[in-house]
Amino acid sequence: MNIKFSRRRFLTSSAGALGTIAMPSLSRAADRPVVTHGVQSGDVTASGGVVWARTDRPAQMLVEVATTDTFRNARALPPIAALPESDFTAKMLVEHLPAGQDIFYRVRFRDLAHSAVEGEAVTGRFRTAPADRRDISFVWGGDVAGQGWGINPDDGGMVTFATMRKHRPDFFLHSGDTIYADGPIQSEVRLADGKTWKNLTIPEKAKVAETLDEYRAAHKYNLTDDNLRAFNAEVPIFVQWDDHEVTNNWSLSKELPAAYKERNIALLAARGARAFHEMYPMRESINEPGRVYRHIPYGPHLDVFVLDERSYRGANGPNLEAEYGPASYFLGPDQIAWLKRGLLNSRATWKVLASDMPLSLVVPDTSKDGSEAFAQGDGPVRGREFEIADILRFIKMAPISNTVWLTADVHYAAAHYYDPNKAQFQEFEPFWEFVSGPLHAGTFGPNALDNTFGPEVRFIKAPGKDSQNLPPSAGMQFFGHVKIDGASGQMTVTLRDRADVALWSTTLDPKLA
């Protein structure tokens, strides 16, 4: 009997047969490189963004992008390496994309030892920033897997990420404390009501992170949560860091607790920073590799200025200097100059300043009997407050309109209105600061409010002094949701809890230039 094959079918069949004969041990799916922790995208602008994934062996990351989920006419990008030096992570800058467009991408890995062996593809999506004045929606918050509250399947895992995903935001602004490198995750935690919180665990999270691999493992632990991986596949991230990516309240004067065998805080910070940059889809600075602060333009209505209040600060201390100098650095002179230039050049309706710490909430550093944040207490400008006074004065004199500060860190939700008529320092225009979080950590607060810049609490949701470190199951997990109306430019800010209850909202009218 003569059997005829088309050339295409013959080549396909032959390739499969040859593969089976030549590499029988590599034909099984288990012997192919896999995407181990889902996919992520980030730092998306009108023309592109960064795609991230991790695999389980030395491999090449292969990325395809398309404007439909069928991947018809997909564009294949040149492969890049995922090597042990980066813990098999890889991130690719995808450019030359159309503005305001849903972009679908799929990632797979090709084994470097066997170039014919490729793993299964994992898909994701993001939307590029608009070129026109269309509606914009984004969410923000911080503080993930802190105070020993890890991934509890009985509680639904990291529920807040599933809630935020339902809003289909254009992006997620992560305000820091992406991990708690200093916070071990035990298998069980006894609750105040006698019940037991049960965590999924990994060996590396049984102690504080000290080695580079332990810092990496803290990030990978979070990515084992189904809700977070599903969220990452659909919502691009604009990420910044704070202290817990290294250790609690760290500065170069940090006195490490006894749990640490490694006593060199600079070395721990270097390891924490490397793991942080490996694990997120950030655009990296050519001039300053490892820089966190950056400007992300998101269409005519929005510029996001992501700040770094950790890398350039002076030592944590009383924060009472009467003159500005290295001891009172928080952002530092170079970052402040960069921010001023960016604000001055911005033509966007709204300028969002993403601050990893609040401006006027007093956050003590108990190890130094001093200050961890900008504020040190009521009264005139002192210490790190000189930087805020300088920025606010510049915004007023330039003049620059429609600035909003978004932050997290203190593990409760609040809205602060800053009024120069009620302030010790008065050389600024009124503005808003909104606080959200934790996304999945213990709930605390409220903190004392410093009157230097005249903040007024317009809303607060916190457990109160008699009930601290509430678990996620208590429901007091918070995120913020921002909508900008394309036609009017109005910004609506809503503070929500993990059950998606709108706790408080306000709509801000933009000032016309």
C-alpha cells in the first residue's frame, strides 16, 4: 500500500520521530524548561513595556507579541538568556508598539543545552498608555506577606490581588515592601480568637533573609500565590521599594537584631537590591544601573514619578537638624533635582508622586529612638522635612499644578489634605496625599500626625491602638483605586478594602494651565 504524505506533514512527523530517537529523555514535558513563577509586565508607556519571566535552568527566553489573543501575525522578538547568575530570571524591553492598544504576549524558554527543546508558553497581556485623552484607571498599595501572614489557602490566599484584578486597571503602582525579607513565615500562627492561621511555607522563609538566594526566595514565595500570578499576567506593575526588601527600618546606621549572622548592613542591602531588580519588570537606567527612581509617562493626562526614599537617605536618627545637610538626606540632592526637572517639563494633567513613605505621619525607629520617615513631630521644618519644604516651595513657585502624593507603608488607609493656612511651613499650594495598604500583611495604626505641613485627616480606617497586627482574615486589607476621566480630566480616588467595599472617595478637578 502506498501512503502519500504532504511535505509539511512529513517534515512535522519526521521532526517528531527524530526527536524521539535522538533525545528520548527530553520528549516528556517534565524535561523541558518551564515558566516557574508566572509572567509579569511593567513600566508600560505609549510605545512599549518590560516583560519578565523565570525558568528552571539555563535557557533562552522567547517572547512573541500581538494585538489579539489569537496571536495572529505575532511578532517574535530576539531571544535573551536566563542564567544562574540572575537566578534564571529574564526581562525584555518590548518597544515600537501602538499607543492605547491591548498587547498580548507569550513567553516560553528554550533549553541552552538542547536547542531543539522548548517549554510550554505562558501568556499575558497589558495595555499601552494612550496617545489621546482617554479614561485611565489604576490601583495602588503596598506591604505583602508581612508580620508572618503568608499564603493561607483556607483564607483564599492573597485575596486583595483578586479583588484589584476585577477592576481591570491599566496598571498597578506597588508602593513598596514588596516582600518582608526580615519576616519569617511559620506554618501556623495562633489567632486571638483561638483559631489557627495556616501558611504555605518554604525552607528559606523559616528565617530572616541574609544570602542572595534567601532574598530571591522571599520574592518567589509571594509568586506561588495563584491570585498574585493571575493579577500579574493581566496588570502591569510600576514598582518601588522600601525597607523590608532588606530589613526593617534599614539605613546605613542600622543595628541588626540577634537573628542576623551577617552583620554588614551594606552587604545585606546590596543583596536585597539585586534580588529586587531581578524579580520585577523594571526599566533599568543606563547611566545608573540599579536605580529605582524613574519617570513613567502614561498619556496626556498622567505622569508618574516613582521615588526612592531608601537608597540615598542619611542614617536614621532624631531627625532634628536645623539646617539641611547629609544627615537629613532622604531623597538626596540628585533625586530632588531630577524630580524638579521632571515636574517642570511635565505636560500631563496630573503628576502623581509615588512615595514609599507618608509625608506627615510619624514613623518611629525604635532601634535609634529616632525617626524612620520624613516627619519627626509638630513644629517648624527640621531634618528630612527640609526636602519636602523645598519640593513644595518649588511646585508653588514654578508654578506646577495638579500634584497628588500616593503612598503606603503604615498598614492602614487614610486621606490627608494639606492646607498651608494650617501649617507651620506655608510656602506651598494645597494638595492631597492618599495612603493605602496593607495588601496582604498585618494591619496597624493609626500613626501620629505632624502639623509642619498642615495635614488634615479627611478619612481614616485603622484598627486602633488596642488592636494591632490584625491578620488578613480580619478584612482590614486596603488598596486605592484612581480613575481619570478622559474628557474632563477629573481624578477620582477611592479607598477600598479587600472585599471591594468603597470606604471613601473624592473627585478632584484639575486646574487649567
